Amino acid sequence: MEQIKSLKNHLLIAMPQLEDSWFAGTVTYLCEHNHDGAMGIVLNKPMPVMFRDICEQLEISRLPLIDPQIYAGGPVSPENGFILHRQQGNWGSTLNITEQSHLTSSKDILRAIAGGSGPRDYRLSLGYAGWDADQLDAELRDNSWLTVEASGELLFDTPVEEIYDAALSLLGISAEFLSSDAGHA
């Protein structure tokens, strides 16, 4: 079967038929999508963990002045942290997605954030969403997701409780008009 074009730097908006899954009501930012599979970070699933807790666990001695929310980035590797950020830096283990979005998984960026020298715009997540080769493409053909190109405003400036509706509005859709019935024309 032919692979759908790359959706790197796009948002996956969960359709109502995913309401009984881990992805119910989520918006996922796709950091990679190619013939090997896809990887993304869920943007709107807060966890009961705070940044200060993670700093203490990782023995980062300088605790941050602010205590940003941590999000469940996906069901894969929830013990690993991922920082989606707007500004570039010299941090290790960084995937440059676009000029305005980067994903870093190294401890040095956490130290920088805690010390006040990290990126200004970021989202901290534990875990990621992953799909094997052609798995996401099949889910898209089954109408499990809507897709739209990501914007920096939605990634970094939109309050978490507004992300789902804001992503839908980029498509000119309101959540109240979504149906859990899937079909193909």
C-alpha cells in the first residue's frame, strides 16, 4: 500500500472514536514521519508531576524559580523526558524539526531551564507517541485522526486546555460537529 506523504511538523487531532484509548481528546505534534514509522509528542495531557520533582529526582541542584507543568508525551518510554522547544541551543540529543521547533532529550537542557538559561518557549513531556512503519498511515486511512500543519503559536503559546479546540479551528471545525462514525467516500 502507498505511504501517505510525510506529516512531520503536523498535528494529529484525535477523532471521537479514540475516546476509549490512551489518545482520547489529544493533539499530538509529529516530530518525524517517514517510511520507518512516526514519532510525536502529545501536547495536552497534563501529569500530576512538576518540573521541581524531576529536578530533584535527577539531582539537579539548582531548582527553578518557576515550576512548569509536565505532560504525558505518549505511552512509549514514559520514564524518558522530552523537551519540545522553540529556540535553538547547544544541547545534546536534539532533533531539529523546523527552524522554530526542536526536540531535546538530554539532561543539559533541564539544567539550563532550571538555571534560567534554557529556551524561553518549551513544553516538558515524559514519554512519546510512536508508530511502526505504515501504522500511522493505516490509522489515518481509518479516520482515527485529523491532521493540520502545526504553528508555533499553537505549540508554545496556546493554553493546554485550549489546544484541542484551537487545532480544530485551524481546519475550520468545531468539536461539537465531530462524529465517532468513520467512513470513506
